[in-house]
Amino acid sequence: MKRRNFIKGLLYGTGGTVAVMGGFGTFSDLNDLKAEDKGKGSETTVFSSCEICRNQCPIAVKVKDGKVIKIEGNPNDSAFGGVICARGNAGPSLLYDPQRIKKPMIRTGERGQGKFKEVSWDEAYTYIADKLYNIKDEYGGEAIASASRKGPHDWFFRSIGKALGSPNFFSHEATCPLTRSVGLDTTFGGEAFAADYGNAKYLISIGRNWFEGIQVAQARGVAKAISNGAKLVVLDPRFSVTASKGEWLPIKGASDLAFVMAMANILITENLYDQNFISQYAEGFDKWADEVKDKTPEWAEKETGISKDKIIQITREFAAAKPNAILDFGWRTAYTPNDYQLRRAILIVNMMIGNLEVPGGYYQNKSAAFLKNFPDQASYAKGLGNIKQPNFPKAAKGRIDGTGVKGTPGQLIPAYDGAVGQIIESIITEKPYPIKAWLVHRFNPYISITGSASAIEAFKKLDLLVTCDLYMTDTAYYSDVVLPDCTYLERYEPIFDMTGLTPKYVLRQPAVPLVYPDTKPYTQIYKELAEKMGLEEYFQYKDMEDYLTQQLSPAGLTLDQMREKGVWTPPGMKPFYLRANDPKASLDLVLATKNKKIQIFSEEVEEAVKQGVPKYVQHPQPEEGKFRFVQGKVAVHTNAGTANIPVLNELMPENSLWMNKAVGTKLGLKDGDSIVVSSGKYEQKGKLKLTEGIRTDTVFCYHGFGRISPELKRAFGKGINDNYLIPNEIGVVGNTVTSTTFVTVRKA
């Protein structure tokens, strides 16, 4: 689309003349607008929160003549600074996109043929209800699995499966940050920890790309630290945007743990660590010291490709900045099968410089419940309420992924998240028992879970596949029923607790009425489905205003208050670090471990996998003629979720394969060539990008591209689907492994 046509789409939605061409809604020139559409009208601002990614950034939605004309950051929120990213700016393009799903649909042809009929909501609910009860009667409630992108929708979405007796509910976390969560749980006893980037004096990133995998508040924090003179060091096989802002160390893939363990070795041998902090707050340090005693800089040089002198230099600089230094714990983790041990090692090295509960270090989120322990903070302790639900029936069988089973790796998997890749394996193998129904909400397993071909095989074996989404995703294309969710700009959602150094609550509210009248908010969809199934007791609210009132009342807040600014933070409260004024302050309120100590040696990990402290595992490196295949995020897309949004598609309609220029030239390849990437059994076609900004043994592409459904492939299917090339290997604690696949590259 030309810029002026896109702008008209933002201003007037589908009110003008629309022709669907090549998958895009193409609008006539602004000069063709009807005279009545040129009136100035009144402009209002609605404070809400974004949903282009899961970060839910606070936003200010500009509405004129009943149409969303612009989205900005919410100026009432200091952490986000009144700004949003490119994806957030694209909200109107999503809202008025004529390619959104507009009505419920039921499959009429063979699965994967893409033949559907539009039906009424009642017909769709009846179809789903009958199928689910038939499956429950024949196979048991455990044969129903639910999977979604993590978010406030989970309360509504998961209640259906839970009410039917299913234990199998999953988030997408195993495809993204699950191993970080495991590291936090087993070290501190909980996951609610964050990094205070803005006040750091030294930052080390291990593959974390703040300026492309954007979380606005964090990106602003890193930018602030750099502008204040902090040094940034980036370990990454690829020269990312973040690497361009600091010192780039092109580390060998899958060797990051060696670098971290060598840092620990140097901190100990040169007596650079905070002995007082370790002795007061941690246990098991002697076992860690013994584990890293032979992990010398010389050893790490051979493993990582980074010189021993550079490793020593970085470690000394890091220690000199203590405690205001951060070795980042990562975001899209799961590089290797034992990635959780890398995340634990990262946290341990941070604790060695005593950077917990101080500015420029790590901190626990300060919830209302936390603040009740401090008389001078008690006035800020306003916690949100919960909606009443009766107890769900107890599942007859355990989960398919073994989550929670003592003495096994499943013991370490967060029960809320699970190992989502196991759904595909259990459908195909019927082990430990068959999965016959899969309910999917705003999640695209074909693109998001490794082993895309296996996902199709699994889809075809199901008795029921239901997708609730905005677009006809690849997974929706194989579904039996497709339910059209409305956008975040058209609905209320539960208050989002975005607590950090102070409590903070964020509202999502409708800015405009439904653009497509037969779409519905998921809060209504699952309530109505439950009523059709006789499960209404699990949805005890009249409408979302009633739901929000039940949430807000215990906190002494009203919906009108939240509407006014879109965010609530305690008035006048300053960021709260436990050790900022008292370095010897108790951390009992922060640590949820059994004995209130930082678990450098974890009894839980020892019980589950017999590795109570992180142990190094050497992963293979690519042989001659092959490349390690790595992936990452791009600033203008959210994984697999935004390739359809017209303005973002225009900014980046396809990805390309990055290859070292010297290697490509040696292979007779040129920049821009059409190439075939092969992992052996599976291949993908794409374009080549030759660059000096990547290791010679590595190739890279951005994640989330490549489509199979003809409707999407015509306009949005360009590029390489990285997960089609990566086998559905499930790591030790349930993560889907992303960086141990080797590929060959040839000219197409």
C-alpha cells in the first residue's frame, strides 16, 4: 500500500471504497473522500493498553468521528514515557483491516483444504459443545488440551477445559522464556523478578536484543543507562541492533554457559565477588565454587571463541561496577536442551556481585501484598480482588508433560505454563494417553512451535480443533471451528497488574464500538460457550464492567478512576529497593525458598535432574559445509502474530537468511539470491542477505514468517519459516530447543 492510502485506512477505516487486492485493503486517494467525511469533528482520547505483543504497554488512543486515527503512548505512565513502538502504532491498521475474520466459521471440507461456511454464534457454540462432551464421554476430560499466548484471556479460556476435568492447559512460554522462569523459581523461589536497567553502570547481554525484541520500558531503561555512560557488552553470533550500541563479542553458538562459568571462576580466583552478600543470603556456594574451579578463561576461550584476555577484562569491569551491574537473564531463551542451567548460572553470577534489591540490579516486583509488611508503605497496599469460581473437578489423570511429578524434570516446569510442544507429541503418539481436542486462543502452533510439519500431522489426527483469533492463521486454516475475536481496541479486559518497583495497575478498555458486528470479545465468547455447555457457574459476572468492579473494589479503586488515566500507581510512592539504604536488610520477604536463602545449590534441581548446581554440557558445533541455524525477533513484528497487519507487512513482508559475506562469496552466492535452506528432511526457500555482521559458522533469520494457507501465502507467506526446519526437540524442562539445528544452504 502507498503511504497515503494507508493513512486513509487509519483515518476512515473501511468507510471508503475498498478493493481487496493481493491480500491488502486498498483505499482510494484522500481527495476522493466524501464531503461529509472531511468535517473536523471532535477528537477524544481513550486511555487503554496495547495488545500487539503481550507486554500490554499503556496507550492513548485518539478517536475522531468514531474512528481511531492515531495511537500514542500514555503520558500518565512514567516508565513507558508516553511512547510506543512501531508495532503499537500499527493498531489502527489491525482494527480496520478487511482481512480480519468477521464471522464464526465451521469447516466443510477435508482438514487443511480451507473450506469453511459462515455460521451463527449459536451454531458454532453448539458444534463445539457437542464435540467436547462426546470426547469427554469417550476419552475423559484429560483428552482436551488448551493452549494460548499468555495473558489476561487465560482465566476465561482455561475455565472451559478445567471445568471438563482437563489438566492439560499450556501457555506459549515453552517456546520463549520458560527456562528463565525455571531459573528464577529454583534460585529465588519465584518468577516475579526484574532488572533495573536504567540505573545500571554495566550491562552484559547474552543474545538479548532489547532494541528489536522491544519491551518499551526495558528498551528505554537500557538506552538511559547507555546515555548515562554504562558500558554494554553483547554476546551474540550475530551483529544485532543492540550489539551496535556496545561491544560485540561474536560467541560460538550454544557455548554461552562456558563464558558465564569462566566469569564465576575469575570472580573467585581474583577475589572480586561480594563475600559478605553470599555468606549472608546464599547457600551452596562451595559446591558452585568447586564446579567452576577448572572453568578457566583458557578453557572458555576454546569453548566460546572469545579470547581469555577479553573474558578476564569483561569480568573485571563487571565486578568493578558492582552492585550496579547486570548480566541479563534473557528473554527468548531455550537455546539448548539444558538452557535452564545457563539461566541459573547467570543468576548466580549476578548474586556473586550482590546486585539483588539495589538500584541498577535485580529486584522483586513490589506488589500490594509485599508492601503490607512495611508500615510506612501500607497505605499503598491495595490488592486486586479475584472473581469467585467454584472448585474445578479433579482431573482423572496427570498432565501429558509430567509437570509437577517429583523426582523428574517435570518437577521444575511451572504448572501455569507447561511444555506446550508435548501436545503435538502426545497427539501423534497417543502417549501417555490420546489428546483428541485442542482449543487454541490467539496462538499459532504451526509457526510458534518447532517442528511445523509435525504440527500438521497432529492437526489431522484430532477430533476437534478450535481456534479463536483475529486472522485466518495457519492453525485456524486446519481448524474445525474458527471464532472471530475482536481487537483490543474494541473490548474491556481484566485489570493488568504491571507491578515493578511500585504497584501498578493498567486498564484495557474499548476505544470504539465493534468494527465488524459479528466479532465478539473473548470475555463474552467463553462466557456464552460455558452457558451453552451448562458451565455458567464458572463465569460469575454479568458483563465486563461487573467483572472489573469485582476486581477493583478490594483495592479501593473504581472503574471510573481507571478510565480517567488508564493506569494507577500509588501517589507519591518512590521506587522501593530493600537494600538501597540498608545493605544488610533481610531478604526474607523477597525469597520464597524453603529456608529463605538464595539457592546456588538447589535441592529441587538436584532431586529433579541430579544437577543441583549448573554443570557444563558441550554441544556440537557445525561441521564443514554446515551452519548453526539461529533466529531472533525484529522490531516491527511480534513473532508470528503481526505478519498480517497491513502497515507492518509493508514495513517487512518477508525475512531473509543472514550469511557471512566471505562464506557466501566462497559458495558462489550473491546478496539477494534466492536460496534453499535445508536441515536434511525439511527445506525452506528464501532470500539471502550477505553481511559481515555474523559468524562464519552461523546463519540467521527473523522468526515468524512463512505461511501455508493460500489466502495468507499470497500476500503474507513470503520468507522462511524457521520452525519448519527445527525438529520439535523438547529440552530437559520442557522448552522447545531453538539453536542446535544445523543447515546447509544452496542457490535455488
